[in-house]
Amino acid sequence: MRQFFLGAIVGTLIDSLVLLSATSAQTVQLGVVKSPDNQGYWSGITARLNKTGVDYCIVDWTQVEQVSDFGSPQVLFLPNIEQLEPSQLLALQEWMRQGGATIVSGAVGVLSQPTIRNRLRSLLGAYWGFALTQSVNLEPLSTNTETWVSATGLASKIQGGVLIPVNVNSTTVAVWNQKENPPAVVTTDKSTFLGWRWGVDGVAGAEVDSAWLRATLFRYNITPTPREANTDKSVPYCSKNQSSRLSNNLQQPRTTNQNIAQNDPDAGVLPPQTSPNNLDKLTPEEISVMSQELADLIGRFESTLLTANAADSNVELLTHNFVEQLSRRSKKETITGITNNLLTTNNQQPTTNRIVTQARIGWQNFLNAVDRKDYTLAKQYWFDTRRLLWDNYPINSNLAQPEIRAIWLDRGTIVKAKSEQDLAKIFDKLAAAGFNTVFFETVNASYPIYPSRVAPEQNPLVRGWDPLASAVKLAHERGMELHAWVWIFAAANQRHNSILNQPDDYTGPLLTAHPDWVMFDRQGNIFDSYTKKAFLDPANPEVRSYLISLLEEIVNRYQVDGIQLDYIRYPFQNPKVDRIYGYSQIARQEFQKLTGVDPIAISPNNPELWQKWTDFRIRQIDSFVATVSAHLRQEKPDLIISAAVFAIPRGERLEKLQQNWEDWAIRGDIDLVVPMTYALDTAGLQTLAQPVLTQSSLSSALVVPGIRLLNLPDIVAVDQIQLLRDLPAAGYALFAAENLNPSLQD
């Protein structure tokens, strides 16, 4: 009975505490967002919040999926949140639409997708332009309508950044005391944008940070009062749904992914490799990865400075000349030799020298903090040093050097052009951006972009003109090379059917005319359920003959400089789940002649026969590439032949794609290997590209790794390009023109 009575009391107390916490969260004035972006210096943020005297609750940013996840504070504060997902943006947008006020600070959204960054600009009335290279005095501009900035303690020396107002509703209420007085604080009716990283020691003092937050809250009719300091454990969560999830979610470390998982290879992108999420400690693996990232980033920063100081600007080499030149010597020797000959001994600008010095100090401070096991401070040094380098990356300098600078010009962008005049504007932009090679999407899902005498139907969205003829002309007028980018075995695409108002199961004009050319999976399906594509059968002689005729037509009718083979493989497969392709009637008959066994009857459980089936399919692709190369070189000996390929490990690739590009290069069937080394951060790109670039057995073939721009922040794209310049790459290829932002074009 006594135990029951004590249990009831304890239960009542626990329920009361939970109710009290929930009630407190519902009545607090300020919701403060906590995320992996600011967790490294969260202690500095909380110290300033306590100094301000405001009641606040915590929003777990990683759990925000809808507006209700913000709870019901009066004002929302996003201190230095650099990455927003689409769901988080929508929640913030809805919060502000419902009348919620928002305070933001630092380089908000700079690591987000371009569409998110653009929407944030409209929501906040400004965006982070660039970081200042040194501390500058902040000067409030008190007006009749903005009297709140007349509060004491707001003027101070701060290491901040310049904000760019974007519309007539944006009001600059504080400026930096330097030439032209650039904006430092910008407001709209519902937002206040502070142009520095609030809560970070060394950026601004705790007194001035607290003064600005108090003044901003006063703007929203909130008057903080001094109170007892809170710790994280006593601060409620803004949403009761997050109270049990926050610590578990943020403390799960994201390990470096050395396995390249690509369930959908057509959109396979390696996720970020470095993102410390544990609040309390760092694992030895995380410390090693983080330290290496800083070392590599500093090295790339210095390499960019050297390249920018190259004295000779006449370094434009077309792909054809580069292939010819590098075929005589080793790739690494030639690239290094040419680059070294171009470098001068000019001293770097004092500012950039100071940035490198500060970054090296920050790197050492990170290591020292790790040695002391002060992991919170170590993360702060790591985040700060990385941000210092990114904010000051020399992206405005002339970085031309002898390299292939290629871009895929995609079908969607071509279709939107409508005419040669519109297409000329695109080529003007590409030429101005420094590209010297264009992979022009010429055949997509069996639709040629030009009026063909071989293919059954031209892309209906470009009928009435010949984009390929225009592209060749426009490229050559601008000193650029034009390579026809051709889908080889992928013949139909369900995602494109909706664009063309075709039924979902439409197999495209080619397979409709020749249904016996299709490739089946083991269950008899035509379309791959993952990629939504249907493939031609590489073992079918009629298919091979058709494709060779199509490629010869392109080479003979148009003065293209090269042909790029894409989808030069079987569909992506996974034998472990019985997802296997290649079972056409012809392929089955041919394999049975060789082995006496129908491949439909074998499985990986019989390793010897299964390997023979895999080798049979590899040979179909290998022999086709060799035949195409021989035919095209006979038609045009100086034609450059490239292949867009996957960079996954060779054994896995042969089993799952039957794509044996190393042998194509060794035999001389292709001149350029263009691996699709798509990654969301530079460490991921290095993981994918370095093994390919360090192969010594590719004969004279050059390697031009690909960078996917979709969802990639501009500064990370620049950093990835610099990584490839530091590696023995012949250049880079950007995918694709539709994702090329104006800031990258500059």
C-alpha cells in the first residue's frame, strides 16, 4: 500500500512536471532554432539568450516538417542556419504567412538549393552577399519609423557580412562604417536580418549580441526581463512533439560513407561525407575526417590563389588540342608542367594571405580543442574555419587554365530555346562563363533533336527547326567544341511520356516500331521500376546496326567535334533481389548456344554459370563500343569519342551494369572517360573521383569527372572544381545547363 502511495505521488509529480514544461513552451516569447549548423557554438548562443533575459523554447530544426513543429512562440529566431530543406522552407513560409515574426542572422540558407535560396530572399527581404575580411564598426540608422534601433549598446565593432536588400519593402536599419556604407541589418514587416553570426565568440561580443536581440524583440512588443539562467535541460521545447526526439536525433553521428549506394543510378549522388552531429563528443573517425577536410580546403584555397595569379591568360585549349597534346605525355606530367609554366611569383594580396593564416590557426585550434576533449569548442573552430574559407573563396578572379571545361546542354533547355536566336543567348552565356566544350543532348530516349532520316521520329517539341545544326554553328562561332551526346541503349522514358502527352506505358517511337528489339528483366518486364526507362537489347544485331547508322548520320551530316556515348550499359541490377536484365529471345538463344543453358534458368546460386552470364552481357557492350569506334573513326579520323560512365568500383559495376569502361580506354576505343562523380560535398567527390584519376592503365584516354549542379550550393561547386584542378584531371564537366546559376556563370 505504501509502495502504491509513493508510486502515485511520483507519477503525479512527473505528470505535473511534464504539464508544466508543455505549458511553459506554450507561453514563451521566443522560439530559437537549434541545428547541426549552430550546435558547435550553442553554448555561446544560450549564454547570450540568458543575458538578454528572454523566455525562450528550443526548436529542433532537424524535426521541422510543418508549421506546427514551431509550437506557438511570438517570434522565431534562426541563428546562423545555413541549410534549409524544402519542408523546412515551407514551414517557415507558412509561419510568416500566418503572421509570425522572424529573426535571422549570419549566412542564412547559403548551403541550400538555389530555389530555396531564391524563396528565402523574398521571405526575408535580403540575402547574405559576402563576408567582410575584417571587423568593421556597425552603425544603427535611427529613423521615425525605426526608433527601436536607437537603443544603447548597438554600435560596436563586428566581424560580419554585407546584406543585399531585394525589394521595396526592405529597410536598412544599420550599416557597416566603410566605403559606400553597405547594409548590416535589414528589416521587413515580419523579419529582421542581422548581418553577422550571432552568438559566436570572436564575431561580436556578448553584450552587443544581447543588445541587438533585446532591441529586436522590443520591435515585436516583447520586453525581456532578467531571470535565472537556463541550461539546455531546463529549457522547454517549442513543440511537445519534439521533446522526446531532440537529443536522440541530434546526437546520432553521421559516419563517412565509403560504400557508394546507388539504388537509382540515373540520379545517384553521394551524400555529404562530413557532418558532425554528436553534441557531446567526436569519434576518432569523425576527428580524422574533419581535420582532413580542413587541410584539403586550405590546400584548395591556396591552389585557387595560385591559379588566379597566372600571368599568361592565353590558356584556352580546345578538347581536341588537349587530347592530342596529352596523348603524347602522361596526364599528370603535362597538366603539372603547363600549369607551373603559367604561374608567376607575384605576392598574394595581404587579405588572402591573412585568410590562409587565420584558417591554419583555426585548424590548429580545432586539433588543440580535440586534445583537451573540448568537443563543443572543437566543432566551433571547425565550423568557423570552414566558413572563413568559403566566405572568402577567390571566385571572382580569372581562373582560366589549360583544361577541358565542359557542360551538358540538356534537352529541356534546348526545347525551351524554341529558335536559333534563343539558343544563341545560351551559347553566349556558356562562352562568357569560360566553357570550351558542350555535350549537346542529341538523342534522348530514341528521339533525335534533329530531323533524322534514320530514326522514326524527331522530338516533337522541336519540329520545324534543327537545333543540332544551329548548335554546331553557334559553338564554332564562339570557339567552342560541340559533342553530340547520345543515349545509346536507353530507348524509352516514362517520365518523358507525360511531357509529350503519351500514355505511361508508351515505349517510344523506336520500340513501338520494333518491339522485338526490347530488353526484358527476368519477370518479363520492359520498364525498370526504379528509373522508369526501357532499354534496347545490346545482343540484337539489328539494334547494333541501327545505332551505328544513327551515329554515322550525325557524324556525316553535322560538323560535330565529338560523340558522347551515354547509357552505354545494361539497366542497373541487383541480383540479390532478382532484379536482373538481358533476357531477350536473341540473348537467351545465343547464350544457350555457348553454354547449353537458358540464362533464365540460372541464378547467383550457381557462381560459375552466373559469371558466364555476366561475362556474356559485358561482351555485348564491349564489342559494340569497339565496333562503333572503328566505324566512326573511319568516317572521321579526328572525331573525339567519349563515354559518360559510373565511377562505382569495377567489380560491382560489372555485376550490376556490365559497363567495362577501363577496357574501352585501354583499347583506345574512347578518348575521354567522363565519370559521373556526383556528390553533395567535396569530400564525396574526392571519394569517387580519386580512384579513377589515379589509375595508370587507361592508356592515352583522358578523365574528365562530372559535377552535378542540382542542389549543390555555388561555393561547393567552385570548391569541387578546384579539387579536380588539384587532382590529375584533364578538366571537369558540369551537369547540366538547366542548373547553371547566374552566379556560377560569372
